Amino acid sequence: MITLRILTISVALAPSILLTACGDSDLLTPDPVPELELSPAANSQEVRALPFHGSTTGMLIGMAPATPGRCPAERPMLFTYRGGGNATHLGQFTVEGDECADPATMTTGNGQFVFTAANGDQLFVAYDQTTVSFEAPPSPWMLWSSTPYLTGGTGRFTDAQFVDVTWGGGGNLVTGEMYSNLDGWIRYDASRRGR
């Protein structure tokens, strides 16, 4: 009889024990498992820095006095370049641009370049100044390096940012041939597509 009474009390109390254990009044709705729930950050793709590496080759295609307002007085000439390259996140791309220069010392700066990927997406690349050195004579090669930054972009590169990118290379003072290498990180929203 005592066993039957304990069993009857247990059956009568089971729903209230279950309700207390589950933490709500709906036995058919399971409690959420915190580690399986997606946070808002996981639902929106975070734009993180990705490795960025590339190289270019090209030519110096023009040297002329800079238009008023384009270059500072200490760099009165505008050197114009054109070429192409290959880089992570860009693939094959073209590069066009110019920089201000002092032809006597070959110090350069105020660089403004456009990298255009095959699908038309663009990066607008700039730098303030370059560091220049020369190979020993009779070599005609000048070596340079800069710290570039982005001033804009289109397509997937809208709002892109360079992170710790270095850009450097060399130029042949006789033939005008140029080469360069880029190394660092880029941050952009890959879900944006070309124009």
C-alpha cells in the first residue's frame, strides 16, 4: 500500500518536476542550447584582413611638368606609369598612375594609382613618399619602397583597406622598365560583386 501511494504521488508530481526542470510551461518546446545558437556576429560575415601579395611589371610612359596643384614645389615633375600584374584577390590586373618627382634626386611621392581587376573592380592606391636607393654603377637600376594605402575602390573593393602593405620594386633609369612587389593584408567585403 505504501508503494502504491509513493507511485501515485510521483506520477502526480511528475509534470511539476518537469516544468521546473525545463524552465517554462510548454513541455513541447525545448530549451535552446546556447552553443548552437548563432550570435548576430556569426550571422553577418565579419570583414577580416586577408593576405595580400602581388607583383607588377610595366613602363614609365611619360615625364612632364606637373599641372598646377597636383605636385608640391619640391617634386615639380609628374612621372606616369602603365603596366599589369597578378595579385591575390585581384587576379590579373592592370595598373596605371603617376607620382610627383624631383628628377635631380629621383625622390618621389604623392603617388596615385588605379589597379583594375579583369571584372572591372578597382582599387585606388596612393602613397605619400618613397624611399630610394641606387644599385652600384654601372647598373642603371634604382630601387624604391613605399607604404601604400587605399583611397577608395569599386565593386567588392568599395570601402576596402590595406593593412600593413609594403610596395616596392625597381626602375631602369635608361629603358624606363619598372617592376614591383606588394606584400601585406587587405580587408574588403567579398560578397560585393563587379559593376
